Amino acid sequence: MSDSQGQTGSRLPTTIDTTKPHEARFYDYWLGGVDHYPADRALADEIAAHVPTIRNMVRNNRAFLGRAVRYAIAELGITQFLDIGTGLPTARNTHEVAQEVDPSARIVYVDKDPLVLAHARALMASTREGKTRFIHADLHDPASILNDPMLTATLDFDRPIAITLTMIMMYFRDADDPHGIIKQLLEAVPPGSSLTISHPTADFNPAATEQAVRACEQAGIPMVPRTRAEVEKLFAGTEIIDPGVVTLEEWHPELAEVPLFEVDPDAGNSWIYAAIGRKL
């Protein structure tokens, strides 16, 4: 019997609002999933009109997540993961990759979307040796994550933990204090822990990115692309591992698996930076 549970001890809404687009659902649409609604598809298609290779980019991000998980275990010796902004379950979730490498790996997923909560218990199974848990919480309130009893019951905070923030920090304006939020997370984990971030940028095509940002903002979703230097600053308190902050495709391509999704090799680099930092 697998050891997998969901948790909703927060005060976040548990009712799914299908009239407004949600980040987890339009991301799922780009990945070819089925858990989305007309409002999600409409926004996703509008963004794709400005950024035609967006599907390629999010699929490359999914592949990066797998490489980052394998690197954390094989190179850093970390077998515990705090994956925040999980999104809807799809192919090669963090626990699937981690427990394939080390069956005893432990994973805590965190997301605020009630649809992700609805899927958590059914889809986020675990090996017998490991553990997989889900916490319904919002990263805007990191204390709600760090103080959740499910977290400390699953992860050993005396051993390094890999904090995973893929494609989530762009939803935080500077006024939301993203640096302070990440600092709180890092202060809670011991030395040797890691921080994985992937983050969109306007560095490669400012005009198209501006149009995509406008579409999100008009739909009520904050969207903040950041420069390479700004993404590097999100890693304050860590030592960024080689090759540094680079595009998704440039981050340890030798760790790639057989592609999960069809990707256009001629689409060019993703407009997304990625890196892993190690807490000293």
C-alpha cells in the first residue's frame, strides 16, 4: 500500500471557479492535459498568439524539472523535496522521477489551486519506501507552509531539502517581496539544501513578452518577467551551481531523459531562465 495523502488545513477556497483562468490549468492545457476550462484555454491561446513557442517552452520546463530532481539526488545527495507551485499532476511528476532514482525519496507538494487539491490524493502516489504528501497552501504566506504539521511529519529538517520553485515566482510582484519569501524558506532548511528556480524573462523578445504580460494582467493574473540579473538575485543565500543561471535547454542537457512531449528542436531557446543554488 502506497504512502500518499492530501492535506487541506488552510483557509484557502476549495471551490473551483471555472469562470476565471488559473495558472495551473492553462499550464496544463499547454502540456496537453485535460484539466482546464474555456476561460483557461482562452487566455492560454491569447498568450500563444504573442508567444507561438510557449508550448515548447513549458514542455522544456517540465523536462528541466526532471533533470533538476535527478541532479539533486545524484550530485547533491538530497532525497527530500518541497515542491511549491506543483500544478496539476502530469507525466513525470517530482515524486515519480525522485523515487525512480531513490525509492525512499520523500516529497511534499504545495499548491493553492483547489483543482490540484482534488487530484492530489488520487494521482500523487508513492513507493512503499518513500512518502508523498500534498499541502493546500499559498506561497504568498510561507508560514502557512512551514507551520503545517504535514510538512514536518514528512520531511526531516535535520537533513538537506530541495526546495523547488519552477515557474511560480513570476506571479509575485516586487511588492509581494519574493526575496523575503524565498529567504523564509531557506532559513527553515539546513545547510546543504538546494533551491531550484525556473523563471520567464523578457530578455529575448521584450515586445512579445509585454503582450503576454498584458494578457495575463487583464485576466487578473500578475505576471513579472525578470532579467538574468534579477533571477540571480532570487538565489540570495545560496551558491549557484554551474552552469549558473541559463536558459532551460542549457542547464545540464546531458541529464535528459527520453522526451516526455513532442518538442520542436528548431523553436530556439526558451525565454525561461533556470538554475539550482546550494545553501551553504
